[in-house]
Amino acid sequence: MAKEELNRLWEMLGMRFKSHPWHGISIGESAPDEDLTQALWDALDIEDLRARLLNKDKS
């Protein structure tokens, strides 16, 4: 592939794949220290959720 063709390919890929405007923005100094994803999983009771879903289907 010629250099010109590669440059055109990169140019087209750049048009297709754009990063989200929020990427790279800091969430600030007041961001929580804990891992929120882990806190959510800790609070989520999978068995309780499963029971609620199964009971909802029966009613």
C-alpha cells in the first residue's frame, strides 16, 4: 500500500471513530475516594433481585 493510500485510510478512520467529548475531563477534586462500582455490587443482593423478578412473573 502506498503512503498516500495509508494517509487516506487514516483520514477516513478519523472521520468514522471520534472520541466522546467528555473523554479526558477530570471529575474534580471532590470526587469520591471509594470505587462506586464495587459499592453498587456490595449493595445489590442478587438473590433478592432474582426472587423479585420471579415473583413479578407469577402475578
